[in-house]
Amino acid sequence: MASLTQASTALSTSFKPTLAGNSRSSGLKSVSFSITGKRFPYLSSRPGRFQVSCSAKPETLNKVCDIVKKQLALPEDTAVTPGSKFTELGADSLDTVEIVMGLEEEFGISVEEESAQTIATVQDAADLIEKLVEKKST
């Protein structure tokens, strides 16, 4: 574990690589950082693909998963994860609109049409929600 402190900002990183099975890449699957208790970008690497996204709070992700399951009438045992794509869960464009409306109601936010069109996964939705909630509170 490495720590770096400068003024009132502390950076603490924990590096626990997860090895991807049968991968010819470096074997690094994910890395996460924490700054003074807040989540920071989540990095993931897949063969030929590198992704960076903000990591929403677990409670936000759980609520989004629950809303997605409810809106799509998915069985309780259906796995809905941050990386789950709405289309892979069987959602069409109308379902996605209904999911966004459910999220707006649950979190007391308003999602602009342009922003709504960028939501493809549970993680996308949770990240946008946290951004809008934070913006609303300032």
C-alpha cells in the first residue's frame, strides 16, 4: 500500500491485480483508487479494450439495479451488475426511457435527453445519477 499526502488531500492506493484467465496481456484486470474515503475512477482492461469510469456509491448502484430489475420485470435471481447493459437484459428504447423515468423519480433528479442517450449500462446510470445529485445539492 502506498500513501501520498499533500496539504489536505490524501491519496491512498491499494494495488491488488486480478489476473485474467488465459490472457496474453499484462494480466491486470482492474485497479481502483480511493481519495479521502471517496471513490475515484475505476479502471478495467479487457483484451484490446481499456475503460475508465467513475465509480458510484454501492448504495446508488444497488438502487439502480433494483429499479432496472423492476422496470424490466426480471426474475430475482437475474444477475444485474454495474457492467450489465440494458440491451443485454432485454430492454428496448421504450424500456430504457421507463428506466430513466424510474431513476428520476427515485433520486429526485431530472435527466436531460442528451444525457439519457449516453446511458447504456447500470454503471453509466449510477455515475450520471451521482453527478446530477451532487450538482443539485450545490
